[in-house]
Amino acid sequence: MPETTSAGPLLQAALNGDRVHPAAPRTPGDIAVQARGAVDAGARSVHLHPYDDHGQQTFAAGPCAATLRAVRAACPGVPISLSTSADVEPDPRRRIALVEAWTELPDAVTANQGENGIVELCELLLTRGIGIEAGLLSLDDARRFVATGIASHCVRAMVEPLDADPDTAVAHAAAIERTLADARVSLEQVHHGDGIASWAVNLRAIPRGHGIRTGLEDTPVLPDGRTAEGNGDLVAAAASMLGRHF
């Protein structure tokens, strides 16, 4: 079982992504306000997707820098993770060029291990001193991740099955976890899913000593199925779950 700090396993807030929700933040100012609220509710790390002036997710240097500066001003000392998802930029070479042009660097990024060009992107991230959160969205992703041998260069593994059914998502998370254990990958793990299933994945992970993630990128609903008002009450619910164990 991975080591935990005196505060318990990591609770990360995922603030936006492409979630359609009235409270999903898009501008640097709104993202910073919600990051502060998530930290106040118990998050110790924030994950976010910058947006451009046209309301589109982007890896462009300007919007990324503006968002990072705003969040750091609102949440000094809190680690910030950005996305590098192919859903935002599907061209691997274009994605590398954009990340290469960053002027303000995040503490870490998620790097989904099933995407084309991910090994080359991870090599660039290492040269820039950016931490790698290895995104494992499927069992195949976990197997590829083990095969690349990059685990020792990553800061954590994100176990994130996207199955809609809670029982299926929990079984999928267990299979990914087992693949990492069989390969003796001892990275810190952060577990989450999508929608209502995300809470089931969180609940399984906590007594196993793993970190969890929640926020509007992952789910618009609370554990009881009610629609969340925003990131603050999602993080508060996750913090309460953690508090019952640590």
C-alpha cells in the first residue's frame, strides 16, 4: 500500500474539462475562484483545462500562462496540473509544439498513456521538468504504460476507468491496479471515474490508501445522485469520504 501523508491520501480537484454545467469555469479568473473554493473544501491539488478567448480548450502558451498565474495567485503553494489530452489537440506533433512553447510551467500534467505520441510527449515533459501524471483510462493503457518503462519518471498514476456502470468501473479500476502491482509499479495512485460511477471508484480506492479525484470534469452529481452546485460541494463530499477513513 502506498505511503500517505499525515493529511491522508491526495484529494485532487478536477475543475472543468469539457463538462457542460452552469458552474464549470472557463476564464482564468473563474478558474482561480473555483480553485480557491476547492482548496478550502479540502483539495490539495487542482487539475484544470485552460480556455482561449473563443471558449475553446487550448494548450496555447498565452491562455495557459494566464490561467496558471491566476490560480497560483489565488492558491499559493498548491500544485497545479494541466491536461495534455488528445481531445484538445489530436495531432501529436502539434501538441508537442504547443507544450514546447509554454512560458509558464505547471507542476504536472496528465499524460494519457493510450494516446498516439504519448512517449515522445513524456520525453519532452521530462526535459522541461514538468511532472507526469500517467493517465490510465483502460486496462490496455495500463499494459502499455508498464511496457514503456516510464513509470519511474512519473509522479503518480491516474487510475480513471470511464465505464458508466459503477460496478463495471470498480472492476476495471481493480484490474488496472492489479496490472500495476504485478509489474511492481509503486507510484502513488489517484483513482476516479466518470459520472455517478466516479464515486464508486473513489469509495473503493480510499481504504486501499489511494488518492482520489473529483470535480466537474469527472462528475456533475454528488454521491446521492443530486446535481452538484459546483466544484466546492463535490470536493467537500470527497473530503468527507476521506475523513471517515483518515
